[in-house]
Amino acid sequence: MGRKLVLVGFWLLGYFLGFFAWLVRAPLLSAIESFGLSSDAAGALITGFAGSLVMLVGVILWSYLSSSS
């Protein structure tokens, strides 16, 4: 798998996850704020989770694809 294809894949995955997070942000922020966190902390928590999920999926896919070659 070429480097450009991998980069485009990461970009697309991040884009779609960010788009989905934007759509569901209001209910998630409300739910997290109910635990006593500020809206800034709740937003940081959601952003951190989304970023870590993108990286986890990317590394798993990269590891799988590079070992199957």
C-alpha cells in the first residue's frame, strides 16, 4: 500500500469522524457536563477521544496491511 493512499485514508477517516462528532456534539456535551465538567473540558474530552480513536484504527489497519504483504 502506497504512502499517499495511507495518508489519504487517515485524512478521510479523521474528516468523517470529525463530521460525525460535530453532528452529535450537543447531546454529548450535555451528558458530559452533567458529571460536573465545564463545556471546555467536555469538548477537550470528546476531541481527545476522537483523535485517539483515529490513531488506534489507523495503526491497527497499518499493522494488519503491512503484515499481510
